[in-house]
Amino acid sequence: MVEFIQDWVKQVNQRTDLLPSWRERRLNVILQVGNHRIYMYIDQSGVHLKTDQQENGLNLIHLQSSSTIMKTLFMGEQKLTSLPQATIKVQGAYRNILFIESLLLLAK
């Protein structure tokens, strides 16, 4: 799963058409797949993978699900807000959830 996310980050950062969306806000994202946690930070310069949660929790989104569900999200095949709560746990401000959802859908 980590390699899949790393590849997604590289692809997204190469897309200059997505940069205006990133300028809107800074987000800290925690992906939890099983016992694995992946920390990402999104700002005006792109998407960055972090080794741990280095930001203070401002604009934090926490997504917890199986690797299958995470892959469908990051491949842009599924809307984050349309997934049943039984398949994914989502925490964060609704506007930030919509922002990450739009980035996932546009990045496909």
C-alpha cells in the first residue's frame, strides 16, 4: 500500500493543472490501513509524504479502511463521501473531506 501511495503522490505532483486546488488550504492526512499509517501533507507546493505526524493537527483528515477501499479511492473510482460508514472511518472537517475527495477524483 505504501508503494501505491508513493506512486500516486508522484503522479499528482507532476500534474500542474491540480496546483490551483492545493493553494486553497493546507491539509494533514493520516491514512490507516490495518496497522500501517501513512502521513501526508498537502500544501501549495504539492503532496508530501511524512515519516510521522509532524503537523499540529490543524486541518487534519483521518481515513481508516482496508487496502482495497483505499486503492479504489486513490484511483478515483469511488467518492469518499458515498462510501458506507461500515467500510471506511472518516474524521475531519466536512469542507476538508470534500477537498480531499475532489483531489482524489481529479487526480485519476
